[in-house]
Amino acid sequence: MKVLVTTSGTGSRLGALTKNTNKALVPIAGKPAISYILDLYSADIPLVITVGYLAHQVRDFFTTHYTDRSITFVDVDKYEGDGSSLAYSLLQAEPYLQEPFIFHACDTVVLNTAIPAPDKNWIAGHTIPGDVSQYRTIQADMDNIITRINDKKEGDSHNVLIGLFGINNYESYWKYLRALYAANPHDQTMNDTSPFNPMLQDATPIRLVQFPVWLDTGNPPALAKTEEYLQKNNSTIA
């Protein structure tokens, strides 16, 4: 298997923090955000990293600090403006991911729960008891088999998508992502989860995996809470 991490976007939600720093390298409790992700995966697992905005910073970081890793950098030419989307960035990595893989967003930190191998399809969820209207959510049955991915303000689920999943049926995933992008290449909201509902409609089983601790680093308030949590708990990622 391989692990895909996308660092190609501008990280605009972080405002001034990403004016001169790639979003994956924003420091949290003493080390770059992406280090918390890399520490989750054994050094013998190959990494596929998309680069675009401030790509030289990401390349320099990896070649300096992770010399023992097998890394494939994928250049993304459209990382902002018309034609750009997370789906577009993912499709640039498709040729390097013709096998089961894990997608791990660079603004997602999880703690104390082992990440499953992609020997089956799974999507990570985190339960939020309050208002979830700002999130896409995961609808699942009593056996944690996913039945639908809800858009924001849809459904009654409190299991939110956190930007982490494993894909075993990679051919199906890429087929639907290619088709969706081809149908509307200017849709900048198209993202990593866009193929899931078509896959589910095609009777592809996908399981919900709960992560009790999810720390978001994608916007300033969430980043501040994540830093406070890590400093307070002196946590290590398991």
C-alpha cells in the first residue's frame, strides 16, 4: 500500500499563517503539522505527496528530515483559481496509486487509534454531539457499513468526515473521480469524497471507522485548540 498526502493547496483558511508557509509545515506544539501524520506510518510505507503552493518548502523539508522514506512528489499545476480542486490534485497522483492506498489530509491529526490497512474500503469518522451543519457527515447502519455521504446540512448523522480513508477498490475510486471531474472541471468544491456515493450506489462496501480523538489544523480556531490539546496532554500519536 501507499499513503497519499496532499500539500498542494494554498491553505487559505489559515489566513496569514500560510502567506509564506505551506499549510503542511505550519508549526504545532513545536513541530510541523505534517510530522504528526508521518509519525503514524512505518518508514517502509511509500508516500505520495502532491506539491503546488510553495512546493520547494515541502520538498526541502522531506529531503532534509525524512531521508529514510520512499517519497514520490507529484506536481500540481492548478492549485488555485479556475480548474483547481482537491479532486484535480488527487487525479494528478492517480498514476502513482494503482494499488490500495490511504488518503490522509495534511490538516488532520488523529491520536490513540491505529490506522487500518486498506485491505478493505473504510472512511474515518469522528462523532460530534452538537451542531454539525458545517461538516459533511457519514450515514451508516448498525454494523458501521456506510450507506451515504451527506453534504453539509443533510441527514441526521453526527459522524463527520475528517479527511482520512482507505481505498481497496482503487480502480472504482479513480473511475468515478475521473468521470465526475470530466463532467464539471470548473467545480472547485469537488473533493476526495466525491466518488464515495457513486461507489456505494455500485454496491461497493465501505466501512465506517471511528476515531475518538480528531484534531483539526485547517483553520486558526481549530489550530489553536489542537496546539492547546497537544501541549496540555503531551500526547504521542499511536
